[in-house]
Amino acid sequence: MDNNKSLRLLVSSSPHIHSGENTTVIMQDVLIALVPAALMAVVYFGWRAVMLTAVCVGTCVVSEYICRRVMRRSQTIGDFSAAVTGVLLAFSLPPTLNPLYAVLGSVFAIVVVKQMFGGIGMNFVNPAIAARVFLLISFPSQMSRWSMPFFYLSNNAGTDVVSTATPLARIASGSVDTSYMDLFIGMRGGCIGETCVLALLLGFGYLLVRRVITPEIPLCFMGTVAVIALLSGQNPMVHLMSGGVMLGSIFMSTDYVTCPVNRAGKIIYGIGCGVVTMTIRIFGVSPEGVSYAILLMNILTPHIETLTLSAPFGKEA
């Protein structure tokens, strides 16, 4: 065999065929999928939604740029991962939150959760989720003030309008007076990017078509929430369309870095998120548990992957 033919038989490590996608392309797809929810956030919550989103995205990008310079590492702001973190964090904040809290949360997400652990691909929890939990623990009162859609059109938008209870709070008190249609289109109090279920489902469909995510985690998450709500005698549709179940299950629990990669692990992970969410909603002091559920399951992901790891061919499981 001549030298030219022998070179063709060289064996290299996988992957042998590259899909052509990279981090930048994937993050761009996630941003596109978030566009419907962003548009509805602007419609329902006005300039406050635009301001909070701009503050979070800008702070995340600047924080990542400064961190990479200080750590003398190559710049990664061009992969749009910091922008995605900023949008997701903004979507999980109340519309009337002081932007200074948004800045603090964004810095925490990028500097502490992401860059201090080595940057993208090295963080063990989702930065946006960790930042939201940090803000919830640090500023519980400010993070629990909700506004009804179109509050910015009212003359007293800065006072009594911000005291609206969410459907989850009404569940805790034993009364729910919001229709399914209002929940579906987003006519309820809540964080700026979580209220419109229709917009989030459009983003979900886009991510599935683009094969950015697989349906196991979101469907297992939502299905578990619905089943536990039904078994506990509560309305599963209200639980699914209230709070952050849709936003969390579609865009946050499916983060590549912090969720399992194999199918069995994804199913366990999604079910675990649903169980923890409903445990907190039913038995906890807080009416919402999505953020805590995803954070806990992020931490358990390495153990889930170890338990569900497939055995190599020829070896016992």
C-alpha cells in the first residue's frame, strides 16, 4: 500500500461527521425562539420589559467581556451565550423590579456562576436560574411584586397596580378566577417573559424543528406537574400555565451544560424537576418552585448521568 492510500485509513477520535452547528448558531436559535415571548412582554408590560431586558443583556455581555480580559482568556461574547443568559434572567423578573437588582443578578450569573467555574461549558448550574434564586433569597419582597398586563397605561402604575396576586398565589388561598384563555395568552400577573404560554410554545416548536432541544425534558417536566396536580385534587391546567413551568421547562431545564445527555437521564431529570416543583407548590411556603427545582436537578445531573450511563459494547452494565 502506498503512502497516499495509507493516509486515508488513519483513525481519529469522534465526531467523524460534523453537523456544522456550533455554540453561536445554537444560541442564535435560542434567541430567535425567545422573540415571541419578548414581543408579548413588550405588549403586556411596556417599556419596563424593554428596559429590564436591555439592562440584563448589556450587563451580562459587559461582565463577560471584563472577566475574560481580567482572566486573560479568549473572548466569548461573540457566541451569544451571555446574551441568552441576560434574556432568560430578565424574563424571570417582575416587571416593576428596580433595574439595579437586575444588574446585580446579571453580574452574579456571569461572574460567579459562569466565569469563576471556567466559562461556558464548565458551569454546573444554569446561570440565569442561579441568579434568580440569588435575587429571590436576597430580595424576597421586591421579587414578589407582580403587575397585571397593561399596568403601564394606568395613571397610578407605580403604586397600587403592582400588588396583583398571581394565579399561583390564588391557588394557595383556595381561589382561582382566571380563565384558561387568559392564562394561555398571558393576561395574568407574573414575570415579564413567563406569562404568555402561546408565545413560549411557539418558541418550543421552533427549537424542536431546529433540533436544538429534544422533547423529553420539557414533556416529562410538564407531564409530572400535571399528574401531581391532578392527584392532589388541584387544577393541572392552571398549574401548567401559571408561574414559570413553561419558561423553565422549555428554555432553562434544557440547557446543554446542566442537563443529562442520554435519553434515560433526560426523562429522570424532567420528572425530578416536576416533582420538586409541585412539592414546593403544594407543601412549601412559596407558591412557586420551578427555579429551585431546576437548580437542584442541575446539581444532581452528574449523578443521574452516572446512573444512566450506557455500558460500552462488550462490557457488562
